[in-house]
Amino acid sequence: MKKFFKELFKNIFGWHILSFAGILFIAYLIQDSSYFIIRYLLLLIIVILSISYFALSNYYKLDRKNDKNKPALAIRSIVSTFLWIVILAWIQILLSSFNISLDKQIKEIYFLLLAYSLIFSLLAIMIGIKLRTLLVLMIVFLPILLLLGAFDIKWWALVTGFITLWNFINSEDFLTYLRGGKKLENIPKELKYKWSINKFVIYIFTFLFYFSLIISSFFEKKSPCSFEEYLSNGATRVYSMLFLVVSMIILFSILFGYYYLLNQKKEEGRVAKFLLNTGKKIGLDKFNSTIQLYVKAKKGELK
């Protein structure tokens, strides 16, 4: 476990994050308006460190298909989103010195797009797709983001129809259609794998989409009648989806850690023993045999 956390600290550029936290803590303590210049300079240092963090993340890339890299990639994505918020705060302070203020709607759209990009970034990390694919997905689903505020859960048939079409495109039937009715005898394994990923992505997205609609329905404005109100409802739904994505990542991280420790023969520390005891009490150990079957199937050890 120590080796894991040491490697994680290195991959997320932990000293940068600790520097951010330290500077922000100092800036929080200096609330007096007479220290405005010092606070501004501290924020400027964070902006410079942010640019450095973005550069390091881009230079020291991690394999998104490697499960061991996913916690570090998720933390990088969350930290980067937070840093973009800090950069906006610095821009606001800079503009205020020239008596210029950002419009409230611009800031709402900015935060909405940040949450939107974070959702897809975390989903891409969980599934293991490339950044290019992520960018295409974000562009494709951007109109959906703008319509989220007007979407009614009664429109489920539209989503169901899209899933049916998507599954047809990712199937042997569509391949036969493209070949003019000629069936391909030996379908490449890479294509079958791509189909399985595409179907898994759409199932996950649909689950999160509907679940976020249920959660956000408790906080939305009823009967919206203006663009601002639809945008507000859309933002509520996006933040609900972001909450679900982060919750899923935390849950799966804990489950992954539990089953990893459960199948290790080494001595555990206090945290590991606590996790193992808690998992046993709620019955998680009963699913270990099923998970081991999937692990063996993945390695090709099943006959």
C-alpha cells in the first residue's frame, strides 16, 4: 500500500498540490483589504503553478487503459478543473482593477462547461478511452447539454430509440448492411472489442443521465419559462450527474481496493484491516468468487 500511495503522489504531482493548498491557506488568512496586493500576488503564483501543472500533466502522460493509473488520472482531472476555477478568480480580480466585471451568465456557463468536461473526463478515465475520442464525445453531446434544462423524463422513448440505433451500429448486422448484404465470416477481435466498449459507454451514460434527472428534479425550477431558467435547470442536472460520476468513482475505488486486499497474501496495515472487516460485515466477500472468475476470463485462464 505504501508503494501504491508513493507512486500515486508522484503521478499526481503531489508537491504542486500541496503548494496550491499552502498558498490558498495563506491567502485565506489574509482577509484585510490592505493586503490586496499580497493576495493578488499569491493568486498570480497559483496561476503560474497551474500552468506548470497543466504542462506536466501533458508531458508526463499516463496510459488510460492501465487500471493502476486510473486513480492518478481521476485526481489530475479534478485538480485541473479546480485550477481553472482559480484562474477565473484571478481574471476577475484583474478585470476589477480596471472597473470591469464579468457577467453572471458568462460565469454560470463557464462553470457549467467545466462540470460538463469533468464528467466526460472522469467517464473516459473509468472506461479507458483516448482523449481524441473524449473530445469527439464532448462536441457531439454539447447540444444535449444545452437542451438538458428542457428535457423531460417523459421523453424516455427518444433515448431508448437512440440506444437501439447505437446498438445496431455496433453490431454484425450493421457490418452486413455496409457490405451490401454480404456477411463477414471472421469478424476481427479488435472490432468486437470496440463494439463492447461503445455499448458499455452508452449504457453507463444512460444510467447516469436518468439517475441525474431523478436527483435534480428535487432542486429544479418548476415550469421554467425563460432561457435563464432552462439554463439553470440544465446546470442543476449537470451538477447532479457530476455528483453521481464522482460518487461512482469513489465507490468503485473502494471496492477495487477491498477485493485487491482480499486476494493478497501479505500482512495488512490498520486501514487495510478496517476495510477488510467492514467488507466482510456487509457481505462483500461473498462476491469474490464471481469476481475471480471474471479476472481469470480476462487473463484467458478459463477453459
